[in-house]
Amino acid sequence: MQLLEKLNIPYTNVNLYEEALTHTSYANEMNTTSYERLEYLGDAVLELIMSEYLYKTCDESEGKMTKLRSSYVCENALYEYSCLLGLNEEVKLGKGELERDGKHNKTIVADIFESFIGAIFLDCGFDVVKKFIYDNVIPLIENKTIDFIEDYKSVLQELVQTDRKSLDYEVINESGPAHAKTFDIIVKIDDIVYGEGVAHSKKEAEQLAAKSALKKAQSVAKD
């Protein structure tokens, strides 16, 4: 498996990694096992490693460390880790998920990062999976390579409330068939458009619009 060699994983049981990259849709079509159980295990392993990392590297309260850990293992973060490592390109999807561009579905791509961690743990042990995290994830955290905000709408709401400004989301376009609609949403602050987001759900489009607005707000603040 080229991916394992590329990531320098001293694997012995390639079947575990195949399972870790198998989505339920593919498993149902091919009568095989999906990544769900490995995802459950990987979630726990990742949380332990992150907890130890924060305990050893920062002098913060329990509450602050919990908040930091949550941001480092949130869906947005896991999605970014997975894409940067190329796991999303290797995921096995059923026909329907392939048609819906499942290789870029945030939930699926985030899940396979955890299942992959679970596979490494079972195959190689704790020390190897810990080294994998320290080699591939910790640098992204320390160098602030990716954005660790999970809920952009809440962050934007807090910012706007501080300045006592109005905040509104508006759908400006809907397209596509009923089962796969695309929503184009803008967010306004005091009736001025600050951001726009396009996604297959209103919730995700609003999050993307809020993310765009936060970037614009930060740019304005710098100026």
C-alpha cells in the first residue's frame, strides 16, 4: 500500500488500513467491514495523545486545556489533517457517495483520520501512533498551519455582539435537484455583506459565510 510507505508507517497488517479507509456505503455494496469501529478506537487514542501533549507543553487550567483539545480534534481540524495526508484520496466509497463528491465530504474525511489512527494503534502499538501524531499533526498545531475554529457562526456572533451590531444570514441562490441542493448564502453585518458561503446544506453554507466574514473583519481591523 503506497500510502503507508509514503507516511513511513511500519505496517504488518495492511487489511486494517483497508478497513480504515472503507466507508459504510462501500461496505454495504461489497459486503465488507466499514471504518466505524476503528473510528471509535482512533477517537480515544487521539484524545489521549492530545491530552498528554497539552499537559506537558502548556501551563493552563483544566478548562482551557479541554477547550484547546476540542479545537485540535474537531471535525474541521480532522478534515484538514486527513486532506493534508492524502487520506481522502484513498477512501473507498459507494456509488452514491462518489457521485456526491464524498472524497471531500467533511464528516467522512474527518472520520477516516480517526479510523486510520485506530488502525495504526492496533497494527503498530501506542508508541508508533504517538510518533505519527507528533510527526504529522503537532507541527500543524505549533505552526498554526490550519484553522482550528469549529463553529465560525458562534465566533462571529460573539464579535458582533461585542460591537452591538446586527447580524443576518440571507440565502441568495438555491440550485440543483431536491436531493442534492446547493445553497449560496451571504452574511451581513449592519446591512453590509461581509462574507459568502456555498454548500450542500444551509448550515454548512452559513458556517462558510461566517468564516469568510471573520477573515474580512480581521483584515479591516488590521487596516
